[in-house]
Amino acid sequence: QVQLVESGGGLVQAGESLRLSCAAPGSIFSIGTMGWYRQVPGKQRELVATFTTDGGTNYADSVKGRFTISRDNAKNTVHLQMNSLKPEDTAVYYCNANNKRWSHDYWGQGTQVTVSS
């Protein structure tokens, strides 16, 4: 079973930073569109940041200017640098890989990010 493995979550205070990482199998990383989503209890999972099929990036309005998605092709890893964290960023963050030719998306197990005020 394909696994996306996230790491880097934790508990921080408002204004601090965290860096999330997601390691993917090469077969997925090389042809999938990689991104990050988040979810809080009782709400739908929402897009945080993703690469686009044309090589660009897309961010949720709520994180623009604070979060940066990047990738390390040599390590098949995608990162999410989160700066100036706010309590409303508290959520479980999930790594995602998708391709329109696939029958389904691939998801990581999620990593908890908690921002205290």
C-alpha cells in the first residue's frame, strides 16, 4: 500500500513557526501533484497549499504570505513551512498526492498542529 509519511507537527505558540515534511514513494512523487490539506473536527478537509500541474503553487487565502510549499526532488519529499502561526491554524495536516489518471488520491496519516494563543 502506498504510504505518504508526514512529520513535523507539534505544539507551538502563536507567532512561531513549524515545518512539515511528507515523504512519498518515488513512483508517486514523480508524477503526482503534491499538496497539503488540513482538517478540524466537524469541518471538511480544506486545501492549504499545493503545487499545480503547470509547476506553480496555490495557497488558501488564509495562509498566503505565511506558508510556503516546497519540494526536494532528490528526497521525494514535500515541505510546508508555516510561519506566523495563528490559533486558527490548529488542525490535523494531511499530505496529498493526486493525478487525474489515478482512480483515487493518496493521503498521509496526518500530523497534528496545535497553536496556542
